[in-house]
Amino acid sequence: MKKTLAIILALAMIFTFVACGDANSKGEEPTIDAKSEGVMTYEEFVAAELDSEVVVETYVQAHQSWWEDQITCYTQDQDGAYFLYNMACSEADAEKLVPGTKIKVTGYKSEWAGEVEIIDATFEFEEGSYIAPAFDVTDLLGTDELINHQNKFVTFTGLTVESEALYKWDGSGQDGDDLYFTVSKDGESYQFTVESYLCGAGTDAYEGVKALKVGDTVDLEGFLYWYEGVNPHITGVTVK
């Protein structure tokens, strides 16, 4: 399911680790700035046609590892979230994309396996900072409303582990590859993922999911990614 291969750089992972712990729950007082002229609101982005050019202002919440002048970011404002896939970015600028950073992004709205994203994007830094609070979507699992919160930083509470983690979706991988595991709520099963370019081997999220046992009750947090249905990228796990 991975679209590209990347080498995890130590410096990039320093910033990535922030997203794999408690960076989004520090209790900062969020600040939000008005949209600049010519910039879309989230509602306008949602209404835009696929393949059309979009311009948004948003705030970095986390990013995957930088590679070959590209970076994939999880971003959000007070109204919704934007997944920026393989955005053009120098290594020096990647180091500045810490959680909360405000950027103006110009790219094209796209969809892949149900995941709405911005591709072929460029960005510029702007003044402002915002860390999105986690939004509990537990009760929305299995509903049509869940997709309305796609790409947001979310939490799930009281889920039951149905399968231990596999390396890659089919179990063909090895330590350091993406982890896939199944959880259930109210009798329905869902596949969740630890994206290794976001939270790699050695992070609390990766090692915590590796240690899960069938029957465990867990609280989870991460970004509400989509792949042929809900497939969150998990950044935190708590066994109850």
C-alpha cells in the first residue's frame, strides 16, 4: 500500500517523534489566524473538483520522513484537515516543519483509494501557530459521518484488539516496515496502521502496537487516513 520508498533520516525523525508521543496534548492555547485573500476555506476545499488547483492555509501537525526534496505532511486548521502528499520541500525547510507551523500550500486536489489529498504542491511559511486538539471519533466508527473528519488528529477509546500486528498488510515484511492490526468496536472490525515513515521502529507507537495481544482493550490516537475505508495512521497507544 506504500506509494514510495524512503530512507528514514535521523534528523527528520526527531521532528516525527513529536507526533508519536504527546505533542498534540500539551495543552497549548491554540491560535488561529483569518484566511488570507485568495485562500480557500476548508468548505471551499471540500467543494472543489478533483484535479483542480487549490490554495489553502494550514498548520503542520506531523510529517513523514523527508526524502529527495519531498515530504508528506498531516496538517489541519480549525475547520478540517489536509493531507499533503509528496510536497516539494528542501531538507532545510523540512527541519522547520515542526508541529504547529503555519504554511500556505498551492497544489491540486486528488483522491487515491478514498483518501482525499493535495498533490504536486509547493508551500511557503507564514506567521501563526496551531496544534489541533484530538477529536474523539469512537462513536462515529461504522457511520457515514466518519469520513467528514478525514485526516484530522483523532482518538479512539475502548477498542478491542482482534489481531496482533503484521509487518506489511499481508505479514510479508520485517521489523521496521508498516504495522497492520485489527481492532473492533460494537462487533465491527477495522484495520489500523502504524505508518513507519511517520512512527518508525523504536517509537512508542510502533513498539506499543507490536506488543498488543488479542483481547487487549486499547485507546488509540492518530490521523484519520483512508484506504478503501477508514485506515488511521496511529501515533499513540494505551492498553487499559
